[in-house]
Amino acid sequence: MTTVVPRMMGTASATRFRRPSGRVVGWVAEHTLLAVLLVLFVAPIVFVLLTSLMTVNQTLTASIWPNPFTAQNYLDAFAKVPLARWFANSALYAVLATLFMLASSIPAAYALARLRFRGANLIFLAVVVAMLLPPQITAVPIYVMWAKLGFTGTLLPLILPNLLGDAFSIFLLRQFFLTIPREYSDAARMDGASEWGVLTRVILPMARPGIAAAGLFMFFNSWNDYYGPLLYTSENEQWWPVSYGLATFRGSHSTNWGLTMAITVLVMVPVVLIFFFAQRVFVEGITLSGVKG
Amino acid sequence: MTTIASRTGRAGTLTGPVRPGLRRSQRRRLLTALVMLTPALLGLGLFFGYPLVASVFYSFTRYNLLSEPEWIGLRNYQYLFTQDPKVWTAAANTLWFVVILVPIRLLTSLGVAALLVRARQASGFWRTAFYLPALVPPVASVVAFVFLFNPGTGPVNAILHALGIRGPLWFSDPNLAKPSLVLLGIWVMGDVMIIFLAALLDVPRDQYEAAELDGANAFQRGRYVTFPNIIPVLIFAGVTGVIAALQYFTEAAVASAVASGKASVGDAAGAVAGYPDDSLLTYTQWIYVRGFSNFQLGYASALAVLLFVVAAVFLALLLRRVKAFTPEEAQS
């Protein structure tokens, strides 16, 4: 991407030199359109924030601006709703799922990217198909399996499978590993390194952005998951994560939009914070999963 | 450790016989590959291969988890195609999202990406601003949208009212519930937009310059330079979009639960699913209701098998057309 941008700018200035007035009009038109779109895209967040700062009485009216501003909804979010436990459950789910996924999927992705053996193509195809097919197709037998083990009603059926690899993560990591020049691993092998040595001492340090992206995707997907917790924890409030709690709690406090919006904001905050700290890694990851290769 | 070793031995047969002439280091490398792949292979078998086959088996049975599955032949399928009162409503709703939501999302994200390619000042700011909504946890964005569009106190209808327009019922109107979710789908288009943006930035600049020298106008440059260059990405986004729409669940389920004002726990999920008037009852929700609210696991499996058949068609298309999904490059 970095190599493309300077060349683009060169073209732009050359064109601008030729037709100055048309360029300026175009620039203004494009940026006006962008600014209007921006307002439309930001407005939902602004309204959610404003409503979360309203008093209960005010949320019952159609007013848009809080008068007075109050933080009461945020205090209530923790006092009236088991929000702390939901957060703890979500964190447990997302952190363990991510760690387990990395431990199991990194070696698998490395083997698929770098080791030549018969059957590798078939395994890769299975990974891709498993990644793309709707999870509802296999939901019943998997549910039966966990039910027979007595694990339904907990988050274990959502966490434990990651010990045995996650198809999307394997695919994504493999794509990253393929971008690392073969020469590095070949040189390490010449020096007598085993495949595990190549993986841990050559590939892992070089693939750090890719591993970070795969980890972030896994963390976000677990944090955002609604279908999984609905399937396995809906009967057992003790294990509800935030995403499920937020959707379900609304039902029992149907008129209190201020409180609901405060919880909505609190659910968004961790994900947005993580994104701002790891933005570059994240955008690279999305791009690689869809375009490159 | 012992279990891993024994599994490896078994998995070894998968790759065919090891030739006797194979050098020792190569054989050791093969063994390493298998050890590295063992957890993933077990996972693929246990959480993908087995349940896929088991779904087909269960689809021929009556099964409620309490007693053993009872073989009833094709009766689930017979019921599905001739008697199920809601399956075609649910299929039609899912089809609606495939046909309407997917193209609209593609076009808007492509449009925004095309604008962003041209915005050279503060490109990072614009990119982040339009991508950010895609990061909001889906449940949170649905709850937010149901609030924004709620007929009583929502800001959208408040603004419409100020303009002298009587706002509609949005998520509570059977005719508008799906279009309201399309608005949400546009708001969270950032994930697709980022892919298009990267593809547009990857179009070689000299091709534009050559086209311009040949006297091509803006439309012709788009038609003959941009379009052929981004077609693989368009296909990727289109087909993955269709596969995602086939499993459309969370947004519709949460919108129904929140807009109806009822909890979505346990049995209530079945009662609320599809609110208002089954207009948001998608096919995957119907699988959930039959399987996990009514515990008709055999019948839910028949529904799942039908979904598999449909999804497999699109999957085959994707595997043939998208280079990243074909394994050849691993051999380089």
C-alpha cells in the first residue's frame, strides 16, 4: 500500500496541472459527499451516547439533547444489572478462546503453508469448507455431543473446541506465513534447525502482525458472539456474556432506553479501544483474508 | 504426549505410504507436519466431519435428546416440503436478505471505497471513520438501531416529526422491519469497504495513465481498467456475502427480541422469533426454533441438510473462483 500512494499522488498532481478548475470542483464535491456521509455514519453513535446520559424521565420523551446530563445510567448499569459478571464471562470466553486457538492453529497453519506432504491440499480444502459453511448446519450433532458430556449451560462448548484449531484462524495464519520468504526458513534449516525451531525462532517473530490479527479476530468474534451463548448458556444466567445479556436484558426493562444505551456504550468500549491500539494490524488482516494470496 | 503420538500414527495413514527411499530427514519432517496438524485434524473431524454426517443421519430420525433417535425414514423431509407452516416464510425472508441486502451492501461499500481512494488528505481518518461501525458488536448495533428507529421516542422519528413527516413504525412494521435491517447493514459495511479499498489501491496506476492517453473517459476507465482489476474481489465479497446472508441470524433475532419488548430466553425465543408478524423469521432462526426451542432435533437436522445443499452450491462457486481458497500456492 505504501508504494502505491506516492505514485498515486504523482498522477494526481500531473492531472491537476492539466485541468485545474475541474479538479477543484471535483475535490469539493467529493469531500462534501464524504462529510455528509460521515455525519450519517457518526450520528447513530452520537445519539446512543446522548441518550445514555439522559434521566429516565427524559428518555420517555422524544428529546434529543440531555437536560440535565447524568451519569446515573452508567451507575445503574452495574448496580441494577449483573454487568460485571457478564463482562467477566465475556473476557473469560474471549481470552481463553484466543489463547487456545493460537496454541492449536499456529502449528497447523505452519504445516499447511510450509511443509510438503501428500494430503496437504485435501486438509486445506477441508479447512476452507469448514470455515465457510454456516455453523447452523452442524449445530445439532455438536449440541448433542456437549449435552451428553453435561457441558450445556456453560461456556465450555464455546471455549474448548479452540484447543483443536479454528478453521478461519488456520486459513488466515497460513496466508500470513505464505508471505514470509522461504529463504529465511531454508537458511535456518541449513543451520540444523528442526521444523519446530524454524517455526518458533524464524516464522513466529516475522509473523507477529499476522498472529496479532488472527488473535484479534478471534477475540472480537468471541466477544461479539450471540448465537453460541444463546445456544449453550441461555438457560443459565450465571454464564451469560455481555452480548447475550444486552440482547436479553432489554426484554425485562423494556422502557428504560437510557440504561440500555449506557450498557450498549459499555459493550462497545473494549472493542473500540482495542481497535485503536491495533488498527494497522487489523486492517492488514482484513485485507489479507479477502484479497491477497 | 502419549495420546498425540498415537494419534499421529493413525493420521499418518492418511497421507499414504511413506516411500522407503525417503531420506530420514524428510521422513522426520513429514512426522513433524502430522504432529503439528494433529489437533486441527481432530478438530475438523470432531466439530465438522462427524457433525456433517450425523446431521444427515439425524434428519431421518425423530429425536428429542431424552430418548434415543428413532428412524422415521423420509418423514421429516415430507413434513418440510408439504406441511411445515413457516419454513417457506423463513426461506423467503432469508432469500430477501440474499437478494436485497447483499447487493446493496456491495454497492454502498464499493461507492464509499471509491470515494476514499480519491480522498488523499487524512485518508487514515476517513478510513477509520467509515470502518468503525463495523467494529461495534452486532448485538450492540442492533439494540442501538432499534432504539434510534423506535416509533415513540427514537431520534429518527423525532427528526422526521420536526420536518413535518409522520415517522413509520420501522422495526415494528412487518413491511419495514427488513428494510430497517438493511439500513443497519449499510451502517456496518466497513468490513467489505476495507477489502474494496485495498483492491482499488492495488489497481496499477500505469493502466489508468495508458487509458487516459488513449482518450478513455472516466466511465470507460472504470469499465475497462478498474472493473477487470477488482472483479476477483467483487466475486469474493459477493459470494461470501451470500453465504453470510444464508446464515443471517443475530441481527434478525435480536431486532425481534428488542423491538417486541420480550425477553429472548428459553421458550420465549420461539414466541418472539420473527417479530413483527414473522417478517424477520429467517431460515436459520427457524432451525433454532424447531431444534432448540421445540427440541425437534431430527426435524431441525432435515432443515440443516437443506441449508447445506443450498450453501454448498455457493461454496463450490467460491472455491472455483477465488485463488486464495485453492491450495496450489502452498507447493511453491
